[in-house]
Amino acid sequence: MTAPHAAPGPVAPSLDLNGRTALVTGAAGGIGRACALRLAAAGAKVRAVDRDATGLEALTDSATGLPGIVEPHLLDLTDLDAAELAAAGTDVLVNNAGLQLVRPLEEFPPDVFHTVLTVMLEAPFRLIRGALPHMYGQGWGRIVNVSSVHGLRASPYKSAYVAAKHGLEGLSKTAALEGAPHGVTSNCVNPAYVRTPLVEKQLADQAQAHDLPEERVLAEVLLRDSAVKRLIEPEEVAEAVAYLCGPQASFVTGTSLVLDGGWTAH
């Protein structure tokens, strides 16, 4: 006897950001580039923020023909006042920009530590601060902070990066609690190592810090704690960001969406 066919379940709503303005930092490459293109594919007008003019030009060319548009916005996020102004009027804010230096604590340059925290923690605060009045005024907004598995776990030799990402987690949760009565969600996306220039540039530093040949760093350091032995693609992270901007995630706030291949399952 043939079992009856189950009734089809509800179809998940597609992401429609027509009429919405999104701002993505670090948009010239890597995760930021993938996020900017994904949100433009959903119809958003994307303010692509970066200090890399050449990368922004290439991004704009790649967005040709998408339903939305990408507007390049050349900005160094250490200019905090300019960062806050740039966020005015945005409906979706993706805090993604980051930098990395791998050094033991006693050798870590204090000026670099300061810059990392400025770009990766203080700038997101100022961007959120600039975006919230518009979001609150219309009763809708989406804040997605591209954190890291290092927002949940520490690794040696990454004091500034780990400190910044842990701080970003707390900032995101605070924004979620304050934003909920106004229809604004705030979440983190937490990938492990992503195939980006930021990760590729780490290999030499990691080899020196761990006294390993560079060709062994990927397997023995970067992917050591991951059950899935590969790098994440930027587009996979962008899809997680898109999910958090969609109607199906309206009840998801104050949390961290972990994409770590099983790292934190240990």
C-alpha cells in the first residue's frame, strides 16, 4: 500500500529588499563584497564602504545588472564621525570591516591594538548609533555584525582581534535588547576561517608564531579544531547575513549564528 503524500510545507519567503538601503563595511573584498552583492541581488541600494578605491570600483562593475544598486563610499573607518554620518538613513547595517595581526602579547604593537579596536568595535558602535534613529523612526531595521568564531573562543597571538570580536558580541546583544521594542534586530554571524585575503595574509604570520612551515599552517593551525576540513566561502557567510535580514528571522535577535564547521562543538 502506497503511503499518502504529505502535504507540502510552507515555502520560505525570499529576501526582498526593494526600497531598502543597506550599508556594508569592508565591502571591497572578501565577506563584505559577497554581502554587498547578495543584498543588491535582493533589490537593496547598497552603500559599499571601504578605503580601497580599486576594490570598490571592481565591486560596482560586478553589481551591474542586479536588481539593486551598489554605491561606492570611500571611507576610512578610523574617521569615526564620518562613519556615523555615513550610516544615517540605512535600513540594513552590516558591520564587517576588519584587520588582523598575529603576534604574541608582549610583542603586539600598541598602536595596532588601538587601530584594530577602533575599526572593529568603536566604528560599529558609531555606525549603529548613526543608523538607529532612522530604523527606530520607521519601526524596522536589521543590524548584522560579522563576528567570528573568535568572538566565542580565543586563540593565542590574536589579542586585538579576539578582544574586538568579544566586544562586538556584547555590543550586538545590547543593540538587540534596546532595538526590540522598535522592530530592530541585531545579531552576529560567526564564521571560522573564510577564504579571504585577510586569512591568506595570516599564513606567514601564523607560520612564524607557531614555528611551522607555511604549507602546514592551514591544516595544523587554522583547521585544527574544525570538524569540516575546509575554508568557508564568502558567499556562504553572505547567505547567513541575508537570512537574518529576511522576514523568517524576525524573531531572531541578540544571538550568534555560528558557521564554524563544528569548532565550538568541542
